[in-house]
Amino acid sequence: MSDRARQFLEDQEILLSNDKLREIRDRLRAAMQAGLARDGQTVRMIPAYVPPCRGDAEREVIALDAGGTNVRAALVRLRPGQEPEVVDVHKAALPGANGDAVDRETFFDRLAELVDQLPWQGRPIGFVFSYPTRILPDRDGILLRWTKEVRASGVEGTRVGEGLADALERRDGTRPTNITVLNDTVAALAAASTRVSGTGGAIGLIVGTGTNMAYFEQAEAITKLGEGADGPAQQAINMESGNFDGVPRTSYDAALDEACGDPGHQAMEKMVSGRYLGEVARRVVRGAVGKGVLSGDVGRAVSEPWSLLAADLSALVETPARLQGVLTAVPEAEVATLREVVGAVVTRSARVVAAGLAAVLDHLGLAAAPVAIVAEGTLFWQMPGYGAIVETTLDTLAPPLGSDPRFLVLHIDDANLVGAAVAAVS
Ligand code: BGC
């Protein structure tokens, strides 16, 4: 890296040392304990009422996956001893995302429209709803608050499974009776049960439009549920780690937070995930222009807020670099320095993700090793080099035990859809 770029990135505290990452890991571990003990903590640690699944049912299930950008519905065939088969996938933009604003009825009507293209009558529905949602023992869930800049009024504080059932009944005259609402991280965990068995623990990790983690917890460790509470001996915990606020914030992060629809929330997510990463990078690039590390031509190319997208960053950090979106206006002579500055923002994201995983690995303890990390999300799998940075950093923060690895990273095709199906019949 050029000296000027390095100096700038150091001065602005974009580069995080391994010692800083260890501090972040330890803070998150403490926040996890607080969330298991009490409601209303920064890291919510939401019980999902999904036990470790056996994944050996023989059923056809409808899976609906409402993510941060898109919504997909599919029929999933589960058969003992065979790979789940995802057939007949229908996809649309998520209502309320991408600058669109909708009301509650429109939101659920659009989801129902997608589900109604499948033979859902008489089949269980696994509904992946990737937002902080309190799960109820009857497997419905109440949305606590929107994240990822989604704007759909009247949904917060209401039951989302019921919203979908009402909308299907409005369309079809029939009401579905078996809907399981689950987080995408929990779906990733459930999908893992179709691949790994044995005593090793598992973590569901999402690094896409948003970021979050889930893992299986012992009932007695979830002390906020009280002694003798109903529920399985082990159940998935949706951490909602995107709201963790223990990562040191730069002035760029603070300014971005102010410009969001939900200032003061999702501090870690806003430094890490795809919905925000382009804008973080854009602000840091503008800072580099201000310090003379990049020229005014670069500053002008990225003058418009939210104009730089995670996909544009991916193209730039690729080898050889490609310029797309607003970056096509960047002069050739500055591409190398721009790449260093943007690369540092991307690297910070991946290293913070590793610190988060290290906290969960420490929490699970050595007996659970090796832990299967089921990773999902466009940033993790499509940003060049991203997964490798997460893995090498995690190796440093949670070193192998002799020749035994502490973790292994898994990719499962259509993890959300498969996991939704498995959880819906577990
Ligand atoms: C949501 C989580 C979700 C994550 C990844 C966050 O914004 O709060 O519930 O798991 O995004 O999709």
C-alpha cells in the first residue's frame, strides 16, 4: 500500500489491529451474556424456539424468504437421506425496500401474491423474515423494528405470520394453518442439519444486505426465560448482532448513522453489511480527497450520497480491477490508490465479522469444536477475497487446537429456503 494511503487510513482509524479485534470479541461476548440474562439489551439474543433439527422428514414445504432486497418463494421437497430439492422458485423485489414505501396490507399482499403462485394449500409454510422479530411459542413472530432501511408502515409491533395468513385468505378464501416464522440466521442453522451431524456446534452467519448470527444454546444458559420455562433442551438463538455497538466508530460511521432512517441502531451492521458498505466507502473516499490522497475528480465522481453500491466495490477490488457505476468517471491514474482506500473499508468489514464469530466460538467453548459456520449472503460469497479475510482473521483470533480446526465454513445452496423448510417440519 502506498505510504500516503496507509497514513490516511491509520489516522482515520479504518485499520483495526488484531488487539483491537480481540477487544471487540470480548465486548461482544459480554453483550451476549447480558442479552441471555435480560430483555431489551443491545444484543437481543432472541430465543427462536427452533431446536437442532434432524432434517430427515419426508414432506413438501413452501418456503418464503423475505430478505433485505428480494423476496423468494419456492416449493422444497425433503426426503430422508437425500439432498433437499428446491423447485419452482418465484422472485420479486422486497416491498418497502429500494426506496419504495408501502403500508402493512400492501406489504403482505405482495408476499401472498408470490406464495400464491405455488400449491401452498395444505402444506406447511416456513417464512424467513430477516428482521428483529420476537418469536412466539406458536411460531408466529412480532416485528420489533425494521432494519436495512425498509419502509413498510404499520408492521412493527404486529404478528407477521398472521399478516401473511390474512393476505393469503384475502386472495384465495382459504387460510393457511401452519406457518413457522424464523430469522435467516436460524434458517442457515436449520439448513446445516441436512449436512452436518455429531456433537460439533454450528453458527448461522449472514453477511449480505444486513448482518447477523445465530447458534444453538442450552436452555439453562438462557436465564432470562426463567427456570422451568417451556422449550427444548437446546434452541437456536437469533443474536441480532448487527445492533452490537462495541466496534470503535470513526467520524464517517457516525455521520452515516445520522443519515440513515434509524439513527442510533444497528451500529455494527452499518460498518459491515452490503446495504451500507458502499456509502461508508464513499464517505471515506471523500475524506481521502479532502486530505489530498485522491483528487477532486474522484471526489466529484462520488459526490452523490448512496451512489456507490457494494457491487461497484466488488468490481473495483477484483483482479484485474473493473470500474462500474459512478466509478467509471475515475481517472485511470487514481484507480490503484482508490482501490487501496476502498479495499481497507471492505477489509475492516470482514475483520469485524471475524471478531464477531470469535466471540461465539469462545462462548461455545472448546468442546463444540470444530464448529460449522454456515455462511450466507452476497457480501460473504461475492465480494472478492472477503471470505478468505474472515477465515484467516478468525484463525488468528481463535487459533486451531493442535491439528484440530476450531471451525469450518460451509456453503449450502439456497440455505434460507432449505432451512425454512426443515424448520417448518421440525
Ligand atoms: C436483521 C437481522 C437479519 C440480518 C441479516 C439485520 O438487519 O436485523 O434479523 O438476520 O439483517 O439479514
